[in-house]
Amino acid sequence: MSVETHPETDAHVDSALDAELDADLDPQAHDVDLVDDELLDEHSVSLFEGDEGGLDYAQRRALVALLKQRFISARTHPRDWNVLVEHERLLRSRLNDLFLDLQLDRAREVAWKRQATSETGSRFPTMLYDAAWSREETLVLVHLRDRLRAGVASGDARVFVDREDVVRYVSSFRPSHATDVAGDEKRARNAITGIVKAGLLIGTGSEERFEISEAVEPLIPLELLQELLAALVAANDTEDTSRSDDTADLFDDEADAVPTVTGDPAEEQ
């Protein structure tokens, strides 16, 4: 069983351009910074021979980041976030030209894109594709959202989680009749790797500890997570009502739940 929206991420992007986009997070990337500074000092928007573009370098860089990444935030892409906030209408129009809609959560300082839908409900040509969150990935996301909300409520500016804590949470949903313990644990660990690649878990100095991205809440479809969690509990044939009470807190006071994010370029056929 799976939640039917999980755009694949990062597996099909060019590593060299990724390095440039993330250079502002890498204190060693001096060459990229020098190139950026040189281009940002130019008053002309013409950046190469025959250039007919209407955006300056910083605006183009922010647009590329929006197109390539599932999301950008003030935490992960500070320069691009600042440019986006300053030139929101301009960058929104460029995305609209590609049948994409810009989504912003200013409180959490997160921006992402999703496929636009016509007023008649018909589908536009798309650059994006969706896959499904696996059962284990969905459980990881539920747990991360729970931990993030608890940490924020306690006044924590940054919320962390340990790998083994997440694995234990996922394993707690293992049906009593399941016998492939090693296989289940491997899937749980692979799910964590997938969430890291999605950018929703941020690495720290330790391979066993992660920071939970502030983007978890605005990017995850809460109603679908709730449906899946209920289905998993039912499938496990549990009569433990305490779990239902605990997990219900994950989804309360969310009348204004944000729409599902779709985000990454489709593979070339």
C-alpha cells in the first residue's frame, strides 16, 4: 500500500549542476562563489552570446533550483530563497509558462512547485512525474512529522532524530504474522535513505543522526498519511486503541492542510 504521490528526486539530475546549486552550503566551493560574484556584478541580463533571456543571473539560478529540487528553503538554499521572495511574481510567471504553480509557505520559509490544473480539469503538458511513497517511507514521514511538531511545540529551533529511533517506529507496525524481520528492517533503512535523498532529513556530523527539515509539514499530504496509517493499523489487525489516540494528534487542527507537492523533472524517454 502506498500514498499515491511522491515525486522522485535527485536520481536523474546532473551532479555538476547540483554542486553549483548547493555551493552556498559548501564553504569549500570557492570557485563557484567567485563565478557567482562575477556574474552577479554584471548589470546586463545577457550572460552568454545570443542570450535572449530576461532574468539576471541570480533570478535564473533561483528558477533552476526550483525546477531541479523538490523544494527550496531559507535553510537549504538561503540565496535562492531570498531572490525568490524578492522576485516572487517574476519567478512565478516563469513557472506558469511551464504549466507549473509556485507554492510558498512563508511561515516555514519553504517553496515548492506543483503541476497546474486547468479550470476545466484537463491536464496540461507536464515536465513532472509522480511515484508512490512506499509503506515504510510513509511511516517514516508520519514519525518525522510527529517529532517535528513535538519539538517545535517545545520551543526547539531545530529538531533531530536518530536512525535507530526511526527504524524502531517503522518496525512497531510490523504485523504479528510477519516473519521476515531482516527484510523488514532493510526496507525501513532504505526508506530512511529515500527520505534523506528527498531532502526531508538533513545530515549531521553523524551517519546515525539527522535534522528533520522544516519542509516536512508543508510538503506532506496529511489526509493521505492519515488514511494510510489507519489502513496499516487495520491491516495489522490491532486492537491497541492507544496507538490510534497517539497518532490522531498528528493530524489535528489541520483544516488548512496544504496540497500535495509534485516536484521533479520527468525522465527523458
